Amino acid sequence: MEALTFGPLRGFGRLECLLLLLSIASSVAFMVTRPMQPFPGAAVLKGLGMAPLAVLAGRLLGGASRDRLLLTLALVLSCAGDIFLQLDFRRYFVHGLVAFLLAHLLYILLFVRNWPRPLSTSTGQTTLGMLVLIYFVLGCTWLWSDLGRLAVPTLAYAAAVTAMTISAILTGFSRPFVWVGAVLFLISDSLLAAGRFKTPPPLALFLIWPTYYLGQYGITMGFLHEKAADPRPPPLSG
């Protein structure tokens, strides 16, 4: 189980194990049944990918810390966005967009709170951040002519997910799980936008969910690894 949590976590017991396995199993089941969707219960199955991660974050961060509140709410809003888009992608597209926009704003607050003080960046962080900015500009330019009346909310969302990704890169955490998760989230949203406004790239339908889930998983478990890691060595056997 420690391989799934990137190391031992404080307070990770049987219930936490069940929550994590429920999230993973629901995510895999949703991905496997993708060719058969929509079907009754698909939205619930999709929501069960994120909901257990939200509960897990709330339990393991503990107390009334702002980190706990921000991460938990970001995952709850992401869960809501997932359900909106699954119920009716075109009808509830704006609803899902707003839910994820708010989630990204909370992620930005979460990551900025955890920047080193004073903020210092490595060459790798600066380079990666610049690449993300270039990707944002090129992506918006490519989509612009097809956005129509959704131009403003779509560009606002694109700016938010870009800022979220860069803010994750700048946290400078000891391990790369959080910023890798943020980049995967960005890729998933890019595939989703291409499918909504352009001709979907090959296999995009089957890549959106894995990149999204692994992105959220990386952010959540990576953050928990930084904030709730158990420093105690494992008991000696024998």
C-alpha cells in the first residue's frame, strides 16, 4: 500500500486504505467502461474517483488547517465538475467549467501558500514554467477562432489551469509528484478542449480520463506525502 501513497503516511489505517482502493477501482472501472457510456450510474462511478480522495485528504491532513480546507474543497469541486460533464457534456459544459475553475483557484492558493519564502527558482523550474506559458499561448491561439460565445470563460479557465500548473512547479517540493500531477491535469484539459472545439486528436477519448485521474492522484498523494509523511522507520522484522 505504501507504493500507492508514495511512502508511509501518518494516520493511514484500514478506512484510509479502503478509501484509496475505492477511488482507484472506480477510476479503472470508469475507464474500462468508457466505450459503453453513457449508461445509468456512470456519473456516480466517475464521481467515486475523486470523492474518496477528498475524504482521504480531509482525514490525513487533520486539524483545521488551511491546507486541509483548500485541498479538500478543490477535490470536492473537481468531483462536481466530473459529474456535470458526465451527465450531459454539452448541456452542463459551463457548469463543469465553473466547478473546475474554482478548483484550480483553490489549488493555486494551496500551492502559493507552500512556496518557499523567499521564493527562489531553479533553472529547471524556470524552464518548465516558461514552457507551460508558451503552451498556453499556442493553445489559445489555436482554439481562438472556434471558441465563439465561450471565448471569455474558456480563456479564463485556460489561464487558471496554466497558473495552477506553474504554481505547482514553484512549490519546490522534495519529490516531483505534485507538479507532474499538475502537468497531467493540464494535458487532460487540453485534450478535453480539443474535443470540444476542434477535431479530437487520435485516442483522445481514451486519454482524457487517465491523464486527469493520474493528475489529481499525483497532486493529492504528492501533497499528502509532503505534509503527512510518517517519519518513523518501519518496525524491524524477525
